[in-house]
Amino acid sequence: MTDTTSTEAAARDVLGAASRRAGLDAAGAELIRLGENALFRLPGGIIARITRSGQTAAAAREVAVARWLDANDVSAVKPWPDVDQPAEVDGRAITWWGELSAHRHGTALQVATALRRLHDLPPPSFDVGRLDPFVRLADRIERAATLNDADRRWMRRHLNELEAHYAELPKGLPECVVHGDAWIGNVVSTDDGDVVLLDLERCSVGPPEWDLTSTAVKAFTLAGITVEDYDVFVRAYGHDVTAWAGFETLRDIREFRMTCMAAQVAAENPTRHDEVMLRLACLRGERGSRPWRWMPVP
């Protein structure tokens, strides 16, 4: 079996064991995505989400945050009711969610509005944890099997530099609950007219600028939205993160996270190796100034 095929097979084994334990039917489950998490569609409108090893605490927090958002009338993906979750099989966490109606990526305006509403909430009564922009990066570097030792050494040094810069961030907006991974794809618009937050596993207390930087990177690193779209985002949210002295640090961390994620994907799907090398070359200043043409990886 190829690495991707064996990865899917392992996820299906975990799904089957967890579903039997929960009294759910996983027969014929459809693979939706195989990336940082494995997503499957089960009969009856249930979406199963399977993490990588060691993410049970994050999965439990994600379920708690989703319920907290629902109680505060903030539209977000909803945990499947009447099931104890997360479950854990072979060190991997499994959660179940209600499937959304047909939906598409949110617009810059919708992302700004959703983030403004989230950031305005008082923190929940439970411990949502503190933002860790570097979570799992060292592990991804070590597991980047398609990279040579010199590339991995450079990535370790760069990680250390970014950690030092983050520790010295200048004062910004008041801290609040942040989404943690606020890409436009994690805020979706449904055919029912709802704007829904997805992928809540990195929700935590931290600087709101971290969430705002995602859209700035989308505009100015990747040219994935227009400058006009970004201006709409700024006006709707009420703050331009690119004018803040700490922006370049958060931008560089975001770009490095994307590169480490590509390296992790390439370790399981070597056809993505060229994309990893492109991203590394960009970060090293070998491909000119932004925006850069990075292709999506799962």
C-alpha cells in the first residue's frame, strides 16, 4: 500500500472501533479529507473527525468550545448529541459532528463579522487554554521524511528564531478567545444563510491579532483574496493588523506553519515534496517578494 492508502486504512480501523463503542454505524463511511485530521461522512448526517496521536485534550476542548459557542448564539459546527466524546482509540481522538447543509468558503466580510463576534465574547467558565502558535511544529519537522538533514536544521533554527520574536511581541489589542486557525475556509456560508465557524481545536485565549493575520496572509502572502477584499475585512472588523508592529512576526509564524504542514503531508504523500521545497525557498528569500504561488495541500 502507498503511504496515503495505509494512512486511510489506519484511520478507518480507528473509526470502526470508536463507532462500535459509541453505537454508531460506520459501514460504508465516505472519506471526505485526509489531512491534519481524517474526516469521514457516516450515514445519518454524521461527520466523524479523527485526530493524529496525542490530540485528545485538544479534541475535548474543541467539543466544549462548540457547546459554549452554541450557548452564546455564535454559529459554529455542532457536536453530535447523545454520544460521549471524544473517544480515544490507539492514542487518537474521535469526535462526531452534525453535517452542515451545502456551504462554501466565507467571504472576507463574513470572516470579519464572525471573528468580531467571537472576540467580543467573555471567556468561558472552563479552561480554554492559552494560544500556542508553535504547537506540533517541532514534531512536524522531525517527521518531514522527504527533507534532508540540512533543510531540517534550517527549519529548527528558524523555529527557534520565531519563538524568540513571539516572546517579544509588542502590546496589541486586549487578549480574548481566538479561533486559532481562522482561515477563510474555516468560516463557511451555508445555503441556509448561516455563517458557521469550523475546526475549533485551536480555540484558546490569546492575541486577536493572531486570527486577523490569517486573512492578511491570504491577501498579501498568497494573493488568495484581493486588496479590496482585505479592505472590506478591515472595515468590518475595525482593525488593520498589518499596521501593528508585531504583524510581521505573526505573519512569519503563519507562513512557517503552512510550510511545516506541507512537510508533514509530503512525508505521507511524496508527490507534495516539490511544494515543500518551494515554500522553503520562499521563506529563505530565494523566490522574490510576496505574494508567492503556493498550491494548497490537504
